[in-house]
Amino acid sequence: DLVASPHIDVSMDVTDAAQNHAHIVAHHDVNLDSKAEAEITIDPVTWDDVLNAVELGKSLTIISGTVGGDAKINDVVHLNIGGHMVDATVTHLPNLGTLGYSINVDTQWLQSDPHITATITTTDGAGNNATADARSTVVIDDQVDATVHIDPIVTHDGDAVINHDEALNPETTVTGTVGGDVKIGDMVELTINHQTYF
């Protein structure tokens, strides 16, 4: 059985008309290739895999990824994007030094259903087939959440009431807290007696 032992040995005993004898031996190893390999990935959609309100306003969004194993140029990548089927062709990605795919799709497909499946089936040089798939889900975030709270004014008396003497101070500190999607570096605008402070 060649699969179990991929070696062939042949021996022959030959006698010619003059009664000369010869023993001939030959050996041959068989190369076995019974399995192909396929790999595929899906890149993050946008740098953070999140579609915000601005990105959702664009008509097209790029879906891309890499392939490996026995995948080759011109293989077809089947994409299921929220139930919509499209095909991309494998090409060389010079910036990454590998093979991959890239295709523009309708952004509304992702907004309606942000699930992506990518599938590739390839055939190696020996005729073996291999299939690989990858899945990804894009986060849809088209709303911003922000909260702000003003702390009680801290006075010298600790009663949160500015008396006559405290009113004569050139400055009063106003503090508070913020939450939601607010982050370090965001600007807080305060308006006190028609005067704006930042």
C-alpha cells in the first residue's frame, strides 16, 4: 500500500541466450500529497472595526483580508455581508508581502446586518481541495452619549453658599464630573452670568 509505505522496490533475475545471469534491483520513492491547506482572515472594517455616524454616511465600505496556505492569485473569495453575497479575487498585496482580497460594498448592508463571512476554496498542485472561512462582526455606533454634573460650590464655610466675604474673592473654583463617551482632552464650556469659560 503506497499510502502506508510510499516506496517501490523492484528486482529482476535475467538470463540471456548465452546463459549469462544478472540480478537487477531498482528503488523508487513516491511523493504523497493528499491534503491541501487554506487560510483566510478578515481585516478590521475601519481601523477600529466600528462604524460611526460619519462612516455610516459613506456609500461604500472596504472589506479586505489575507489568504494563505495553498491559496493563489485569482482564487475567488466568497463574501456574505449581512445576507448579501459578493465575490472578491485574490491578488498580491505588495505592502504586506502576502496574498489577499479587497472589495467595496454597500455600507447599508453592514448597517442592516453587521455580520461578515469570508470563504475560500483552493486547489493545490496535486489536485487536492481545501476550504477555509472566517467570521467577523462590525460594531455599529452612530450615537454619542455624554453626561455632565456640576459639583456643589466648595466655600470656606463648607455650606455651598457664597457669602459677602467669599463673593469678594477674585476667583471661585467650579468642579464637576463627566461621563458617557467623554474623554480626556474634551472641552467643557461653562456659562456663568452670560460669561463663557473653558
